[in-house]
Amino acid sequence: MKIATIGLGYVGLVTAACLSELGHEVLGIDIDPKRIELLKEGEMPIYEPGLRELVAKNTQEGRLSFTDFFSSEIDKVSLIFLAVGTPSNKDGTPDTSAVYTCLDSIIPHVKDYKIFILKSTVPIGTNHEVKKYLSGKLKSDFDVVSNPEFLKEGTAVQDFMKPDRIVVGTENIKSADIMKDLYSHLTRNGHPILIMDPLSAETVKYAANTMLALKVSFINEIALLCDAIGADIRRVREGIISDPRIGKQFLYPSIGYGGSCLPKDVQALMHVIDQKSLDLLIPKAALLANEKQARWFIDKIINYFGTEKIKNKTLAIWGTSFKAGTDDIRESPAITIIEGLNKTGAKLRLYDPIALKNTKKYFANVSNIEYATSEMDSVRSVDALVVCTEWLQFRSPNFERLSQELKDKVIFDGRNLYDPEKLKLYGLNHVGIGISSAKSKSRVGNDIY
């Protein structure tokens, strides 16, 4: 098939690259000329493992091309994926203005039947609104399909090529059959293509991400309980996830969830709930619990030193991206923690293996922040270490070196990466999430971390 993908961010670029890998001829369009120039030079505007190689291969083999303008080439494609940005408005709703701007740029070039595929996360009901909008402007036949993405940053290529499920929202048999054909090679592992009405497909995206946010917030709330009563969240978690009805995914105590999906989608769902005057408690609770988690960790660090003494401290920060495997710092709890600690007057030395470039831009005008070239460079003669992101290289550092460098001999572990008993062997104190630091824990049971 000949396909156009509009918007070459995380979703659009991965979609374009993976569809071309499946043998389709894909034209990627983005209005940012610098982004297109980077792609034509073989450089990636985002960090995503495996994406560079996929783009290079399919560009070289002629299945993938890029442009920053709309032209008659649009009419040569049969499917148009809309993957433009839909950032949150102040009220929590996604801003869909870019979707309609994109449609206005496409319409003059469309002469024959097209399927417009909504890949961007959009408000529930957008499929209907886009149909109505196009009906007043297009003379040719068309259909609008909702096809929400379920890509995780850091594993997006793998998620696309080996999906758990593919959701397609359409009430048109013709477009449903075309979408089945498009994705047929990805479902040979038995995972389904779920055809449903557009409203249900749009709701699936929000419901799924709110459920994941709820799991993160739940385990974090239980971790706070463990911290207060002296229980060990590692043992509690082990007991919970042994129940097959619950499972283990997204049940890791931490400083909270972030990124471009979970916070945004929970807020958008809350807006729909408020619009319908529904008294639904759980989505709001997940959102409030997550907002509280990072603040709780900041207070934990401040209380350890005292509000006056922390002003004279230098803290190393490991990790600024919202999770490992990405350079994305949007809604990152690490950024919230850095901002909170910066307000105390403490000096901060930041390191992240991938996201430092974006972090420097974000904190360009902020004082008391400096940047390191490696994790060990960051801890030179600092008072303490704060771990915010679970990068693999942070999991087994040189503890002997850390003990020599950290003046106050303490690690604030926002991802529970380390065993407190092991740290004690090096003379290091551990302050984690839901692991009581008031007394030593004997090493019993299985360590599932």
C-alpha cells in the first residue's frame, strides 16, 4: 500500500518506519524543516532504540521518504495516518488544533477515496467531528478510522511490530477490511485486531492508560503505608504479584509516572467525566496520588538533612527522563524533584545517559544546576546521591567509589534499585520508597527486583 504519515514525532516516525519495514511505501510529512533535514541526513530527532537502523534501511531501499510540505503526492496514497501533536490544554483536554490544520493542508490535494486514520490521542468523539468537518470540504469519498497507539517509549519499535492487540474504530466494512489487510502480518502470533465502533476505540486508549496509571499510584500508596508502619514494600509487593489475578506489570514503587501519555490521558478522561457530571472517584484518585508522590520524596530528602542544612549540600541526580530507554522529560517526576530540590538552595549536579540535552534546554535559565559527563563524574565530592530514573547502568554502580565520594554516605533511591543491606557493607545509608530506614531488615524471602 501507499501510505502518508503526518507528524513525525514518537508515534508518527515509529509508525512510518515500521510500516515501511512491512513493505509499504510510506511518505512521512512534518512541517518542521529542521526535523526533515535531520531525517534525510540519517539523524533522529528523537531517541528510540532500533529506530535509526529501521529508518536508514527503509530510506536506502526506497520505501520511506520525507518531506516538509504537502503536495499532489498526497493523492497517490490510500491511507493517511494523522499523528500530529495534541498537547494538553489548561483544562486537561487535548488540543486538536494541529489535526484540523493538517486536514486543511491535505484537502486541496485529495481527489480520490482516502482513509484518514487518527493515530494521535484525541478527545472521545473526535472521529465523528472529523467526519463532519471533512464532509463539508471533500468532494471525494472518504472514511475516518480511529486507530489508537499503544507504544511504550523505549520499546516502541518492538511494540509496533509485535503488538498485544490492534484496535480499529470504524463502522465501515470497506475500511475495516483494508485495516485488517494492512496489519495482517503483525497478527500471525495470535494477537487480535479488534474492530469496534469509533467511540469505543477512542475510549479504549484512555481507559487502558488510566488503568496503568492506577496500578502505579496504587503500589506507591501502599509503599507510603509501608514507610509509615515499618513494613517492607519489597516483601509486600512479592506477596501481591504472586496472585495471578493481579500480575506484576506497573507495580513497582517509584517517584511516580510521567511522560507524554499517562498524565495527559488521565487528565483528558477526567475532563470527560466532569463534562458528563459523573461522580467517578478512581481516575481522579490515581491522578492526585501521582502528583503527591514526587512531593513526598522531595520532603523525604529535605527532612533527612533539615531545611537549613540542605542549603549547603551538593546533590548528584541520576536520571532526568521520565523512565529508562527514552530522552523524553515531559511530565518527568525527576524534573519535579529537581525543581523542588533547587528551591531549597541546594546545588545539583545532573546526569542522564540520553536525556541531558533536553534537560539542559529545560533548565537553561536556572542557577545552582550543573551537568556531569557520566554517573561517576556526577558524584565527585558531593554530599549525597538521588536516583530518579531506572537506567540499567545505574543498577550496579561502583559502591566502593560511591562510599568514598558521598560525604554524607546516603543514597536516596527513588526507584528502589538497591538492597539496603548491601549498601551497609560499604558504609552507605539507603532511603527508598516504602523501605523503612529506621531499622535493619533481615534478608529473607526472594528478592524480586
